[in-house]
Amino acid sequence: MAPRTGKSDPTTAPSAAPRRPERGTSRNASRVPEHATEHATEGTTTTIALANQKGGVAKTTSVASIGAALAEQGKRVLLVDLDPQACLTFSLGVDPDRVERSVHDVLTGAAVLGDVVVTCDEGIHLVPSTIDLAGAEAMLLPRPGREYVLRSALEGAEAAYDIVILDCSPSLGVLTLNALTAADALIIPMPCEMLSHRGVGQLLDTVADVQKILNRDLEVWGILPTLFDGRSNHAREVLADVGERYDLPVLDPPIPKTVRFAEAPAVGRSILSTARSSRGAQAYRDVAASLLARL
């Protein structure tokens, strides 16, 4: 697909740039330095949303791991935590309770995106989240052009990154609509369990509406099978069925179920750092390589 060259809402005028707030602190990360944009190249950013309104699908693990795998390949990666639970933020070594500026401030106009970005281990940049984001949907609902807020915020910083990955909240509310409106591509993480099918059809209906009304350029890159147990006949049957059921590509390889994924967030890193040679780490490297081949 063609890289992003900058989107704009033809019906909604951009808001004035807000005052720059003071910088904050985090558990295990530093603020992004000013030189982060020194080698920026206009028109080379691809924004990918990972979304599934069902929780427990390894969505956040996938965002962190794919981001780390892309960074290993020398790509400039920005991850955006759009979940009020802030699991991505915590898993990358940032304490949500100590974050002074977050994605909530960006969406509500209290900060510009560049002022909330932190640099994490593994060469990843992060727009952190906090519990304050839970109130953002109510604040955005009466706002004209509310679905375009994130897209507008990203446009000011996209040139500094090759890839932006959006970790969506487990819902189909305004935050997820913002992600789908801002994204070039959607990936749907789905465990290899029959009950995990529930809700995927509704998500795809929402995506179709977004493509018609808000973001005609949005592509669905496919389903990412997660929590795959190759010893289970059921898991293999689900994996074989899911692509045909939804008429979507299935990304390969499936992400295996392993305790290594649970260990990584405790030290604020991805599995690519804590268990570099594990099957899970290699699976995410392979997925990242397949994504790079599409750019």
C-alpha cells in the first residue's frame, strides 16, 4: 500500500495548537529528545491499528512485540496506548501513575503529541495512557469532528516515524473510531479459540462504516492468530476456519501460547528482549517481516 502522505478532514477545521505543557515523569523511560525529528522524512509513515473489542486476545502483547520487532529492523516506531487500562504503557516500563501528560491530554487539546511521547527500552517511542482516558469519550462526544481528533494529532508528528501502531481499547467507542479513522491498516488479533469469534463480525461492520464515511483508505490486513496451542485439535480447527469464515487473510505464523509473554511486562520490555530466542519472539519477528513486505 502507499505510505501515508497526510490526511485531513474536509469538513472539520483543525483546532488551534494548544499551549505546550510541562514535561512529565515515568517509571522506566525518558522523554523523547528534540533530535528525534532531525532525520524525519515527509510522507513515509504507515499507521496500523490493532483492534478487537473482546479483551484477553493478546492485543497489547502484539502491539509491544511487533513494535519491538520493527525497531530491531531499524524502523522508527511510535506506539500509541488508547486503552484507559494503560496495559501497554505499563508493559513498556512506564508507570501510568507517574505520567503527567498522556494521550488523554492530546485528545482533549491540553497538550500536543510531541510533548507526551516518551522513549522506552528497545528503541520504541510511546504515547502513554492513564486512567484519565476513561473520561475522554464523554468529553469528545459533543465535539464536532470527534472521530478525527487523533488523526489530526498524529499529522504533526508522523514525519518522525516510519510506523505508528495504535493499541485500541477493547470497545467500539469513540476512541476506537479515532484509531480506525487515523489508520492506514487494521490488524485483528484473535486467539485460536471458538469463543474468540464473538464480536469479530460486529467489528468488521464498524470497519465497513468507517471505510464508507470516515476513512476510505483504511485496509484490513487480516487476522493475527494468537494464543495458539499446536497440540490442540481445537486450536488447529479454529486457525483453519477463521480466514474462510470472515473472508480475510490470516497472518502467518500464528503466535504461540507461552508463559514467556506473561514474564516480559514485569521488567518493562517485550518478549523480544526478555526471551530473544523463544518461539514467541521469533513468531513476532516473522509477522513484522511480513508487514514490512507490504509497505
